Amino acid sequence: MINLRRLMGLPRLPLRIYMLILALFLVFAYIVAGPIHEFFTKLRSSLGLFYEPRDFEREELLKNIERERP
């Protein structure tokens, strides 16, 4: 482990600290990919910033796709 730290240029910290940092990064990644992404998606849709097809348009599109399949 010491050689890996030297190779990567990491400071000499106990293994527990590295595990804590990894856990914090994983929690941060979960928050960014989950609740925050969902919040901004809902915010964009409520402001009308992107086009979302209506139900009847979806049904027509699915019917056209099924017709085009051999």
C-alpha cells in the first residue's frame, strides 16, 4: 500500500481515513445521481424547458414503430 501511495502521490494517512473519503464520495455520487437529478428533471418539466410528447403522440409513435418492423 505504501508503494501505491507513493506512485499516486497520496499523503500518508491511515487506511480508515481513505475508507471514509471513499464512503463520502459514494454518498455524494448517490445524491447527485438520484434525488438532485430527479429534482432538476421535475423543475425543467414544470418550467416547460424541454418538449415532452403527449400520450396520444406516444401511442402513434409506438404504432408506427410496430408497423415498420419486418
